[in-house]
Amino acid sequence: MAAVVVIGAQWGDEGKGKIVDHLAERAHMVVRYQGGNNAGHTVIIGNTVLKLHQVPAGITRPNVAAVLGNGMVINPLALVEELDLLESQGIVTANLHISANAHIVMPYHIILDDLEEKMRGKFALGTTKRGIGPTYTDKVARRGIRMQDLINPERFAACLDCQLERINLELVEVFRHKPFSADEIIAQYTPAAKRLAPFVTDTSLLINDALKQGQNVMLEGAQATMLDIDFGTYPYVTSSSPSVGGACQGAGIGPLAIKEVVGVVKVYTSRVGKGPFPTELSDAMGDWIVERGNEYGTTTGRRRRCGWIDLVGLRYAHRINGFSGIALTRLDVLTGLDEVKLCVAYRLPDGSIVQELPMQTALLEKAEPIYEIMPGWDTPMSDARSLEELPTNARDYCLRVAELLQVPIYMISVGAERNDLVALHWPIS
């Protein structure tokens, strides 16, 4: 059995889509195990730019099974639109599989997401307003609607009637919002249910059968470790667990099936939405990185906050996930700088210096980064396919990151295209 988990090591947007797409060349199955269409992976193949939101990046490989696991929350209407778009771009979607146990995003979840965010006022979290949080809330409260309910018309109608009694009361009495009509929702969701029904199955059984047959299975996380509901910078987090524990839960496999855990690390740091960000650059350098790296959200289009790489946060992510190796991404973006900085420790308000992430969000918000400065580089690198072909200072920078983390480098992305990659080790044989 060989399961490989690909996990974002920062606050998301590390370039996981490209790494998954590349590794999928040797995989039989790629499984997305959490999140919903609040995530976005971009894969560039020649002149084609694929923006994936719910479908795993492995969909780009026609012989690879693409699985939406039970840990996801699926927006059926958005999924149908995504499949239509992929098919119009020549991508084969027949190999898609959807967990019958995955919960679905309903129209009232999206409305509640927006209303609740507005109610928070100055304490707003900066959600994508895709209804993800309210859907996970219903799941945990044992009142959610799942894919297996959606494709059973009688059960879907019964579940919906039950939910709307509570939802409409909340909408009308708390938010002064108009109620939802069950008939309107059923009319809206029925075409999507019919379209998706052939793909709905017991994906845990499917995945475990593949592992028993010795197939290579890759588990793809959305968001990233620092947005984990338990281990992220709470409350500025997502509503699921993108870390390695969420991979087992969200795919329905045992931990002993996991062979490798690959942490995807952007060579600088970015964050969308609110929350602490010790190395954030709110100056011309930050603007330079944003524009140079085109740091705008795949899903929302929002401008990302950018800053230097943070080894304190990455050390924490390694502790949580146990990375067997890292994939460094966006190295080419820093080309042209005279110097680059690495945050190696924090100075806290009391003057103490720490190398481990403070558990208190209040402390992290006030942490001052302590930097190590290295010389930059100005040589293009998109043609590099080995460490030796990288600019010397760029290579030294990468090796220093690996040294500080004490984790080997598996891959280095040196450009936007799918093959702009230095591969040092393949976690999938």
C-alpha cells in the first residue's frame, strides 16, 4: 500500500495544485479529503489555465481516478459548472468519484455565511462566503444533508423540509431575511442531483481497495496547516482539518496506509483574510511580491497579504504533520531581489526570543520576526531541472530552508508551467 499526502504548510496558496498535478503522473488515484469550493488550485498546461475548486488536481491525468472524499462539503451546483468547464477545456471527467457521505452546501448555508460574517462586525473572519462554515456546522450538529440524500428525491425532500423549519425561523427572526422555499430549492438542485448521481459511491471502499491492490493513492488537501480548525490561528481558520489527521478522517483510510507526507512550502508567505501574520510586508516590498507573484485568490480574486518565509510557522507545521519531505514553490518569483530574508525566530512583547510558535493568538499577533538575510539572485531559472542548474544563491536559499526545517527537499518549482520543476525525489515510485 502506498498513500502519499500532499499538505499546505502555511496559510494556503502554496501551489499545491501544481505539485499534485505533477505527482499524479505516477498515481492511480487522487483524493481530495476536506474543504469545499472555498479552495482553489491552479494548474497551467501549455496555454490552458485550469482553475479547480472542488475537483482534485489529479483530474488532469485521464487515467487517474479523481475522488471527492467524505470529508469534503460539496456544492452540487458549483461542481456541475466546474465539470462543464473542464470538459469544455478537453479534460476527461468520467473517472470522477464522489463520496456518498460528503455533506452538501445548501443555498441557506451561503446566505447564513454572509449574514453571520456581517454580524461579527470588526471581528469578521474574512470568510469566502461560500457557505462552508455553516455546512460543517450542520454536519457536526448531525443535521446536515449528504450526497446520498441528494440523489434520493424522496429523502432529499424530507431532509429539506426538516431543515427549513429551523433555518427559516433563524433567517426570519434573527436576521430579518426572507425564508427559503423547499420547492424552489428542489427545482434548483434536482438537475445537479441527476447529473452527479452516477459518480456517487462508497469512496472509502474504493480507496482501500486501490491500496490493497498496491496502487498509488495521493491524498490532496485544500487550504493549509495554519488554517486547520484545531491547529491553525484560531478563530481565523477554516472549518475542517487540512493537516495529516484530516487526511485519514476525510478519506476513510487508516494511518498505517500513509507512506509519505509532502509539505508544500512557498518560498515566501501569503495569507488571505484576517488573522496574525508576523512576517507580513505592508510596504513596497510586499506590493512587489504581490504583483510579481500574481498573488490574487483563485477562488475569490482577493489580493493576498504577502511577506517573507516564516520558519517558525513551518517548524510548527512540520511538528503537526511529520513531513517526510517538502516541495518548495514559487522560487522564480523572488528572482531580481538583492537580498532575501528568512524569519528564524520571534521576539515576543516581553523581550523573550522563541523559535516555536506561541500557542496564544494574542501573542502571535504581537510577535516581531527575527530575520536571517541571504543574498538574492537575478538569473532566470525556468529551464533548470537540477539543483546544479539553479542560480547559486537560489540553491543556497533552498538548502538553508531545508536545513532549518531538518526536512529534505523533494521538489522545487521554478516556473508557472507544469514541467517547470526540479525533482530531487519522487515520493510515488
